[in-house]
Amino acid sequence: MCENCFLKGISGFATWQVYESVSKVIQAKRAAGQLVVTANPTLNSLVNNFMAVDAYYQCSSCQEIWGLSSPDNAWRGYFLPIKRAVIYMQRVKNLDRAKGIAGLMLVAVVLILTLWKMLK
Ligand SMILES: [Zn+2]
């Protein structure tokens, strides 16, 4: 992160318009040579799927590699340095898992209550 690339990332675009304006800034910085499109830094397709990254950009000044994940329906996407993107994705996946477990527990409670009423 530096003045040349970006001073902060975005964990989830609030709206499509925010994503589009960030996209435009990225394109302008690419045109100016401040950002360069780079390959998946890990060269690992599993990591690529996990990260949901559409494009990687490297800063020509600080060498930071940024990942851009575009929003898609419920997915809000992000634009973050890769190291922070990994942490962000882990947090998102853990939250999804917690929601899944909470949903299963709710189903179990409803089942138990239904059975209990039937046996009464
Ligand atoms: Zn930079």
C-alpha cells in the first residue's frame, strides 16, 4: 500500500456504483503504469477459487499485489492486498459456516419440539 497504488482496500463493495468507480480508478492507474496486471501470485488454482479473485494487480512502486473480486448477487466482492484478502476470505467463510450450523440447530430444535408435542 502506498500513494502510488491505494492507501486502503475495500472489504465488500457497498453498491455496484462503488465497484464501478473503483474499477475506473484501477484502469486509470493501469493506463498510467502505476498498476500492472499480474498472474495469480500463488499459481494455485485452488487458492484462486477460494479467493474468488477476477484479477491481480501489482503496484509498480511498492510491489504490493492487490486482488480484485467483483460483486455477484449476494457476494459483495473486495479490492484488497492479497495478504489481507486471505484473512478477509477466511472470515467470510467462517461466518458462512457459523450461519449454516445455526440453521441446522434451528431445524433440530423445531424437530424436537414437534416430536415432543406429538408424544405429549
Ligand atoms: Zn503501492
